[in-house]
Amino acid sequence: MSTLRQLREERHLTQEQLATAAEVSTSTVYHIEGGKVCPRPSIVRRIARALGVSPGEIEVSGVSRRTP
């Protein structure tokens, strides 16, 4: 498992680019990466799809979000 920031940086994406690809706000990506919010499963799925990984591969807020 990797943090959202690690996955994003491995793909050479800015927070804004990831937010656009995932159809979320840049502040959402910023707050998730900073551990300030625990995102809803639907947001994790969108971000995972934009990164090309499964939702379970993204570690957020120190815990893995397992979604179907």
C-alpha cells in the first residue's frame, strides 16, 4: 500500500492534475494527502481510477480504505 502522495508523485502528477482527472477539487486532494479528512469511499474510488490503481492500494489518514 502507498500513500496518495506517493502514488501521485510516482505518476508525476500535480495535485491539480490529479484532482481534474478524478473530478474532485484540488483542496480535496490536498486535505486527503495532509490527513485532514477521511474521504468517502466514492472519492477514493474516483482517485484510484484516475491513478490506475485499486481503491485498496491507497492508504489514507493512516488506514487503508477497503471498497468494493
